[in-house]
Amino acid sequence: MYLDHAATTPLRPEAKAAMEEGFRLWANPSSPHAEGRQARAALEDARMRMKRSIGWSGELIFTSGASEAAALALSRAKAGTKLVSAVEHDCILQAVPGATRIPVLSDGQVDLDALRQAIDGPGALVAVQDVNSETGNRQIVETIAGEVGRAGGVLLTDFAQSAGKRNLAATDMGIVSAHKFGGPIGVGALLVRDFAMLEPSGGHERGYRRGTENLPAVLGMVAALEAAGDGYFNDEAMNALQALAPECRSRGGTWLSDRLCDPVHYIQAIAMPGISASAQVMRFDMAGISVSQGSACSSGTMKTSAVLQAMNVEPEIAANTIRVSLGWNTTREEVERFCEVWIDMAKSA
């Protein structure tokens, strides 16, 4: 039973079928001959379909994933000061290690007073995620966008955990990762309100990205988005996970969503008293259930989560916190089995 969809989620059958069609269009989309023009037509059709699926009216650059999209935005944006929230994904933090970090409050929200003070004039680039991959907290992107816009800055929003699952907030630039919503690994997109916001680098994608476009993966990504529609999650599975919250609280555990400003239901951080997160992950694995400790990019380090530290979560709670995340194919029975194992484990602690 796989409950680690925030790390990656299984490929949807619609995406697989679209990729198989894409492999038949083997030519380089930038080639001028008939085969290249056919591939280019399929690529541009996919671009328009993707923009329509996510409700984006600006420009869209296909990339190899969220990490490349983040690096492209942060390195090529026509901006001065760079600011990032303290709870951003590692692909953001590592792309601009010298950026000013904006603290968050104990409920996970960006400290707006600190943000206003840090923006030292027009032209600042501010990176703030939409949904946090470890806690499931959603930033109030609309409010942050207003603050950044009034200061003459540009807002970059990480939509890796929200694209295909919920409506995207209005922003200047955005990051999308296909394998988070049932598309293939190794493809994503950078959303840009206007190409004028970026310095071109030459190459493909109107000169803003080097490397031949991965047409099969692009087609798979778009097909996964279109298949998601309005019913991405199984409501019964979502409700089954929420039903664990009272039991967690009664046993002295921490249901982290209780502390969050605006939690989503498909990512839950849960602390079990008396058993470390790493021990829980191993016990769940032995029971045939896949969960995680923190984000996939940092879970193997065995360090305390930087996200939970930034939120001033008590060390003893942070050390015992696991992440459970649902996906497009998660069933109620799978979640109920997880809950049974969690309760049995908590009883033995």
C-alpha cells in the first residue's frame, strides 16, 4: 500500500498511452522537415492544452522537472534581490543559497511583516510555495502576491503539490512537476506571465531553455492533467484519513494540521509519541505500507526537518513526525489499513 504520493505518484494509464503515441513522433520538434513539423505541431498543441487545463494565460516553458524550472526562474529572472521562504523545497533553497530567507509563523504561514521589511525596493524576486510537501500547509498566495506586487517585485510560486489537484493561485511565475499528479518523471514546466521577465539563454523553448524537448513525456504530462479533471482524490479515502485525527490526539500524538493556517487534506504530518519517525517508517514498511519522513529529497539524511524547525515545532514532536500523502489511485481500504497499523503501533509505544 503506497501512501507517499507527495514524493511521486504512479503513472496514470492515460499518460502512458499518450507517451506511447509520443514515441511514434520521434523527430526533433525544432527540425524544419515534415517529421519535425509534425512533432512541433504536437508539442504546441500540448502546450495549449496544458495551459487550458491549469487555467494559465501566460507563457509556458517545458522543462525536465520542477528543479530545472526553479533554477531557470531563479537564475534568469530580471530581478535584483532574491528572497525565499524558510520552508521552501530544497530545489529552491539550493538554487539561491545566498538568498534572504523569510521566516514563517508557527502555523506555517509566511511572516508578512518580515516579508515587507525584506523587500528593499522594486525588482525583488520572491519564491513562495503554494502547498508545503511536508506539512500540507497552503500559503495564502493571493495575499503574498499583493504584497510583492505593491513593492514592484515578482512572485515565483512552487505548484508541485497543487497542480492537477486544485486551482492554481494567481502569480507571476510558477513551477509544475508532472510526476506529482500522475505524469511521468523527468518533465515539468515553468509558467511565466511574460517572457520579458526572463533573460533568454538561447536554444529551444523560444530561446529560454537549452535541450531538445521531451515530446513523449510532455504528452504524458498533459494527458495526466486532463485526466485529473475535478475528481483527483477519492473522497472516501480522504475522509478515512481524517478519521484518524481524534485517535491521534487521544493517544497524545500530534495531528500537525491542527496547528496549520490552511491545511490540505491529502498531505498529513502526524507525530506518534514514543516512537521515532525513522522507526515508524521501517515498521510501516514491514507491514506493507509506504510512508515517509519529511520530503523525498531529504528523507534519507535522518536530520530533523528544516520545515518543522522553521515552524518552531518542538524537537520531540518533530523527531516523531511522519508524512502520509494520498494520490489519484488511493483507496479507502488502503487508508483504513494504515490507520489500523498506526493505532496498533501507538498502543505498543
